Amino acid sequence: MEWIQPTFLLGLLGICVPLAIHLWNGRKGKVIAWAATNWLNPVESQSSRSLKLDQLLLLLVRIALWSMIVLFVAGLWWNILEKVNSPETVHLVMPNAQVEADFRFELEQALEKGEDVYWLAEGLPAYESGEGPPAGFGAEKLSSYLELLPENIDSIHWYAMGVESEISQSIWLPKVPEIHLASKLSRVSQAAQYIQPESGAYLGLDKDGVLVPIVDNGIPKEKIAFSGAIPVHLELEDATQMSNIQAALLALTEVYGLTFSEVEEEKAQVIFSDNLDENSEDGKLYFQTEAMKTPSANHHIALSDPVSVPWAELVDKGILPELILEPLVGFLGISSPETFMTKVQLSQKFTEIPKSTQSKLANTSEIFLILIVLLFGLERFLAYRNNQ
């Protein structure tokens, strides 16, 4: 038994009201003698036993009626009246081929037991054995995926690689999940990739993700993500912005040794433009000088915002070259190795949603409403009968 709003039980003190009314009506009146008093039958001047019982019954009904109203408002929850549902177990699978391969047997066993298995992707699609992972996963959208989970969850199993990029923020769940990580043999950090500019030197990312020169002449060709000059195309009407972009590219050449060659748009891999074309090619990187909103495509980069970060501010602060370099390095095919987390580190990303009794609805409301209606009808009948 559990009270949802226990503070309203103080309303039970209101039963003093019908009790006071009963005592007031039951007080003895003053006997006034008059001329024909002696001619009256003494029995008729006395209260009948049945009348006293009716008044006592009316008192009890009024007390019960008020008590039912207070209990209805306070909200009584009986676990025995709760709908009996079998505990629901949910399995959540990161859309990764290695994760699916490592835990395919466990996931198929869960399906045979009738448990729910979902991919952590757009729309939380159901897992089916033999089908590859769906596209559409975004770490920034993970919370919106989890909002689609069923309400009655007894336990959660989480299958993942355990890399930091899988979870970008803390996650709230009805239950802290049981973590299942892919095997250690398959969880190897990505092989380092390098850029080889025309100067012949190598560029790579250090452990902090910063582009630095690599002193190693024995790097195999398969680890060279890009070599030579980067073909760029500048399609800018503003002469000032044109000169700013050229100066930024020159700074990247002087600092990092990257070289750029201006070519026609068809041959360019990197394009700078005033306005981005909606029909742009996926194999190219597009920089827009100014945009009021963030472009939807990953290969579209807005360098500035006329309201929050105007173009002149980028130039004055000297941060334009770095804004170009970060997406450019990823586009050329090199990125920092993934950092893997242990089960303990990953479990710290999850927080259990606290159970709130305020959100629970009393499962005895219908019973109290029926009793209130019946008691109210009986109270009106007895009050009319006793002229009260």
C-alpha cells in the first residue's frame, strides 16, 4: 500500500465537522411547561429509539463520506491491484557490424525468449537476425532514440564497441544497463593515416588530435591518405573575402606545409563559395563564407554567421586558417585514433531515472468514486428522513 499524496490525509481532521453537528443536534432542549402539558402522553414527548439510531447512522455515513473524499484526493495505491505484466527486458545494439557479429548468438537467444532487441539508430528499428546494421546513428541524437523505449522496462542490455564517440553526453534511462563490449581482439585503435604534401614531409595527428610533422621516411604507401597539392576552387564575389581565404591558405602552407592549387570547379576537391549549391557532390568539401544557419550536410561547412560570428571577427582574431584546417584534415582521410572505455567508464555515462510517486495514478480511484456516490445518496436519504 502506498499513498500518492500523503499530505492530503490531514483532511481527515474534517470528520470533526459532522461529529460536531451530531452533538449539536443531540443536545437536550429546555422544557417549557404550558397549559395542556399534563394532557400529553409522556411517551410522545420522548425521543424514539429508532430516531436515535437513524441519527447515529447518519453520523457514521457522513464520516465515511468525508473519509472517502479525502482518500480519493490523497490517492491510494495498492500493489495487489496493479496490472501484472511480465518483466520486460530490452537489448540495445550499437549499429556496428563488429558488435553485431560478436553478440549475434546472444541477440538471437533474446529474440527467441520474446525480448525486445533494437538498433540504436533513427526510429529505434527492431533487430532482425541476418540483417546488417542500419544507417542513421548520431551520438548527438542518442537521447531522442532512447525516448522511444517502452515505459515498463525491467532490465536493459547495452551492446557497443565502447569508444568515446558512441556517447557524447550523459544518458538517462529507467534502468542502468548491463554493458556488453565487443571482444578486445577486434577493438584495436585505427591504423594511423598520414598526409604527404608536395614538400615530401609527412603530416599526422598526435594523441591530442593536433596536426604535426612526422619524422619517419619508412611509412608504407597504404597509410598515405592523401599526397600532393590540394585542388581548390574559389567562387567568391567579395574581393575582400577572396583575399582573406587566399591568405588563410597561405598560412596553412607556411605553418603545416600543405600546398593548394587553384583549379576549375569540376576538378576541385575543396570549394569556397558565397552560397552552397544544394546539388553539391558528396566527394567534395564545401566551405560557405557566411550562413545564417548550420548546413545540414556533413561536407558543407559554414565559416561564419553574420549575427553570432561575423566574417570580420574571424579575420581580426586570426582563427580563419584553423577553421579551414579541422574539417579539411578529416576530409583528406586522417583522424585521431578512437579511445576505448572500460565497462566501468561506460557505465558511468548512464544515470537511472528516479521513480516519482507523484507521476503514479491511484489504481483505487474507481472504487472510491463508486463508494462516494453511494454514500452521498445514503446520506441525503437519511438527512431527509431526519430533517437534517
